[in-house]
Amino acid sequence: MKLKLNLLNISTAVGLIAACILGFLFLGFVSVDTNAEYGVTFSRYYAQDELGLNADDVLAEALDDLGIRRFRLGAYWKFLEPQPDEWNFGELDRDIKAVGDRGGKVVLAVGEKLPHWPECWTPDWWKNLPRDLQQPLTLKYIETVVRRYKDNPTIIAWQIENEPHFSYGDCLVPDPFFIRQEVGLVRTLDPDRPVVTTDSGELSLWITFGTLVDKLGVSTYRVVKMSNGWIFRYSFMPPYFYQRKAMLAKMFGVKNVYVSEFQMEPWSNIPLTETPIDEQLKTMDIEQMQSNFLFAEQMHLSPIDFWGMEWWYWMKEKKNHPEFWEEAKSFYQRQ
């Protein structure tokens, strides 16, 4: 009997704690944050290789027409070192210069796993090597990139890997010890800039790698499509959920949380160029975009980097749907 009572007391206490946490995360009032900063992720290779756009034009229009001044760029190893010790920085130099010339700033992502499918952007010559040879070469690539740009004032932070918590895409299983090496290397090479990494906003506790870095970027997805075609909406999650989750994460050593990837393009399990427009609009129509912008303004996290700018341009230039670009332009102009 005494044991049953103790178990009952424990389960009651656990239930109360869980109820308090859920109430803290999901109950409250929304308000608009007038001081947040907003940027975008830009991938030259997504723009040109998947969407068939002129990547220089996309970036220039984002800078000059939309007025964006904060960008997350990826230092895609596959293209920087296509053959061992043969480096090609021309396109990345050009993108960073385009942003810097307009007074913008760049968070530069380095590592084996970077934004956009296939997620891991490692060179073909590297892939068949044993892991004990791969890792030193990865560190050499990271060191080469950081040394090249660490004196460039346009670079404001280094992102180490992209959502390394998840084994997703054409990637190896995440190695926490190696990620610590990557973070330590970049801190040694450039002690003055913050080091960040990223995690899922909805599907992670944020503490796996969030405690290793100066800032943790989290994704925010409002509408996703499952492999069976079912559309799932996170409409039950209020905008303050992420800020309050960040407060809880700080209790475990996560220093600072911002939004590194806020969904602003359709969710599709095949390339968007192969997805009918009416199917795309089921997960991102203009009403959803407007709702997402309002949600972002109410999150009280900053900065917030949107995901999908290349798609806005593609819809305008290729599909006669300029409303997404114009909505983004209106949003940025009123900030």
C-alpha cells in the first residue's frame, strides 16, 4: 500500500509539472514585436540548378527591390573543392561582395550538412573515403573557408552544420564528437565572431547541440505534407511557443535562440518544378504567406530568416504569380 501511494504521489507530481510546462508553452497573449530583424536564406544552386533562374539576378533583386540586408549563405564544399586541392571561390566571393556592397551582412554556413536538399554537399571524391580520412579533410575545408573570409566585415557569424541533430538527406549519421571539433576549430580560427548551429523548432528539445554554440537557430514550419500526401498544419502552436521554449532551453545551457529557417515556400516531397502549382498552393498560398509573416512578427525572437525567397522570384518570373514577391516586398518595406 505504501509503495502504491508513493507511486501515486510521484505520478501526480509528474502530471502537475507536465501540465505547468504545457500551460507555459501554449497559453498566453500575442503581440507584435516591432524591433525584430528579418533576413533570408539564399542558395545560388537552388536558384539556378533546380529552379532554372539567373542566381545573380535573384540576389540582386532581393537586395535592391525587396531591400533585404541579412542573408544566410552556404559555403557548399561540393562546388568549392570539386577536386582535391582545387578551390573555386568565384561564385561565393561574388555573392558575399554583392551583399557587402549594399551594406548587408552574411551568416556563412560551413560543414558537411548545409541548407537545401540533398542536405549534405560533400565532394564526390570525398564520399568513398573511410571516415578517419574524411574528417580531417572536412576540417581542412572549414579552415580554408574561415581563413578566407574571417577578415571580411560582411561576415557576422559562422554556422556549423545545418540541423546536425537529424540524420536526414544524403548524409552520414551525426557525430557529436566531431561537431565539437568543428565548433572548436572555428572558435580558434576566429574568436571574435559568434558560432551558431541549427535545429528543428518543433521536433527537438534544442539541447543536443544548442549548448555547444553561442546562438542556436531553429526552424519554424507551419504546414507540412507527409509522404502519404496528408497535409499537417501546426495551427495549434502559438507564436510565443518558440520564445517560451527558448526560455526553458536556457535553463539547460542554450545561450541564445533565433529563427534560422521560417517556412515561406510550399512543402513538397518532389522538386517544386515538378509539382503542379495548384498542389503548391495547398501548402503555401498568399493567405498562408500573410499568416506566416504575422506569426513571425508575433514570435518575439530575433533575427528571423525566411526560407523560400528563390521560390518567390521563380513564381514571379516563371509562373505569372508575382503576388508572393510583392507581399514580401510590402513586408520588408514596412520594417
